[in-house]
Amino acid sequence: MAYRVIQWSTGNVGAFSLRAVINHPELELVGLWVHSEKKAGMDAGELCGQAPVGIVATNDADALLDLDADCVVYTATADLRLMEAVDDVCRILRAGKNVVSSSLVPLVHPSHLGPEIEQRLSEACREGDASVFFSGIDPGFANDLLPLTLSGLCERWTEIRIQEIVNYATYDQPEVVLGTMGFGKPMDEIPILLMPGTLTVAWGGTIRLLAEGLGVELDEIRQWYECLPAPRDIETPMGTIAHGTRAALRFEVQGIVDGVPRLIVEHVTRMSDDLAPDWPRSEGGYHIFVEGVPRMVCRLDMEDEHGDHAVGGVVLTATRIVNAIPSVVAAEARPLSTLDLPLITGKGLVARA
């Protein structure tokens, strides 16, 4: 019997998770929530580039929560509405629906945003007898499960570094790229992402999850960043990154163990491949460096069906949570992390001509 699924939003990630749900042999789409009045009434297939599937989008949340469903895929943007997103997820859990979500990714470690939020989620899980799992690719698979798995091959280790190197020019999400990250803004204007403590909030959950999985105690979590301006006007699908405005960003979030950075998430983000030539370079994707015995370097590249690296990462964000649905539904009713779930594979997803 298929797991009955509601998709919640059809934005940058939601369109791909919707497509993944429709095409997954163990899942049945039974409902679709949309924010836009223009999308309400449209067929779910039409909203993700598929043939019509007979499920009509609605912005009536009450009607959706009255449906018989096993899980909700919650992908509504939460960058500027964190507590509202927590409210949404708790409401869904209390209605007896399990939740997988890419929205509140600091909660890859359920305790990271503090005891109040963790308690609210735990109580909602108990009330609805449901589970919740937050993940994606980053924070998510690329900087938790993958490095943790590699660490299991060590005799000993001294440092684990996860490095994202991506050109975001084709990542057509202006609210995030131009707003939250501040690309195309004056160099002296500090965007939300670079305000004191924000990087630690966003990626600290990953550091805490790694520390728990590796059995080390953190002294603290630190952050640093640097930015470079555009040497010329750069055209993107989101508009022009004007000469002299922010066009490249590099940052680290570090887990300090015994006074030493041991667990490090590093991002190198450019709006054009030729920018910041002295920074680490790649064709696009992730590198995991495990310093120790043996030393390991693992490279994870991704592309969508059109060869786009940035969009490939968005697809992975969606498929990570969608493919976890059967395991999350089967899990104990509480907030979950990667450490609580079995290995999630592509079972049943082989493409046949």
C-alpha cells in the first residue's frame, strides 16, 4: 500500500519534491497546498512539469489537514518566518501527519534552536503520534550523513571539513540569493546571512549533529566570512549583479573541540566562475576532507537533467526528504535526526525504458 502524501508549497524546492512524490512508486499524492492565489485550482502535475494527476492545488490548509494522509512534505520558505514555520509544522503534527521538511534546516539537530522549540515539536509529535525530520543537502546529506559515513573508515581522525563550491548565478531564488545572502548589494550593507550569529544558527545544527555522531564535546561554534565585489556587471536570471556590489562570498562555521577547529562547514559561493581566483575552486559541488589515518577526500558533484549544478543541488534537497518518508512514518513519534534513521536508498527508483 502506498504512503499517502501532501505536498506543502511549490517553490524552489517544493516543485521538485512534488515531482519526486508523483513519480515515487511507494508514494501517492493526495493533496497540495499553495500560497499563491494564482496557483490555487491548478493541477499538481502542471505545477511541476508533469502530466495532470487529478490533484488540484488549494490554499485551504484546514481542508488538507482533514485528509487521510501519512506524511506532509513541508518546503515553505522559512528564512524570514522561522517561528511561523514552526507553528505550521506543529499544527501539521498535531493533526496526526508525519512531516519531512527542508525548511527549518538548523533543526537537522532537533535541539539546536533551543529547548523551547524542541519541546514544542516534541509535544506536537506526542499529541499527533507523528514524527518530524528536517534535512536536505546542505544542511543535510552532504554535510552530515556523508562525512559521518566516511568517518567510519578511519583508524583515527583529526579534522573533518565539508566544503560547498557552487556558482549561484543560475539558482533562480532572488529572495535567498539577493535578499538573505546579499548578492548584488553594496559591500557595506550587511545581509541577514552575515549578521552576527546567523551563520552559527543556520549551520550550527550540522556541527552539533556531527559532534553527536562522532562522540566529541564542543567547546563552542565559531564563524567567519569574507566577501568580494563584482569587477564588472554580471547578468543572471535574477537580474544584474552590478559592478562593485557583492558577488562572491566565503564563510566557515567551525566546531571547536579542545580549543581546535575539528568540524568545519565551508561555503565558497560565486556569481561567476572567474571570481575570487585564489579561493578554492571546483566545477560545482561538495568536497569532504577527512584528515587522519587514512586521509580521505570525497567529491560529490550533482547536475539536474539539463546539466545545471545549482539546480542539481535543489533536486537533491527535495529527494533527500521525499525518499525518507517511509522511514520517517515508521519511526518513533518524536523529532528525528539522521542518526535516528536507517540507510535510505533508491529502492524502487530504477528508471526503466
